[in-house]
Amino acid sequence: MQFVVCQWALFSSISYIVAKKIIPEMRAFNIKVQLITIFQIRLNFFHLYSSKDYQVI
């Protein structure tokens, strides 16, 4: 469980850093799309690692 939490925290911080660097260079519409995409990726990542089928990975 700790391994999953560490990976989740690492992924979230990387996503935040990337978004923070990219967002100032984007227009408002692109910012919204980028944030939604990052949020969806986070959800997919969390579901992947919280699923018992993928605990072996």
C-alpha cells in the first residue's frame, strides 16, 4: 500500500510541475483541456494501481 501511495504522490507532483510550466504558455481553452487531461490520467493511474488485478505490477 505504501508503494502505491508513493507512486501516486510522485505522479501527482510530476503532473503539477509539468502543468505549472506549460499553463503560462497556453491560452485559456488549452489550459482547461490540459487540466481535464491531467485529471483523467490521474484517475486512470489510481484505478490501475488500486485494482487487485494489477497489484502484482
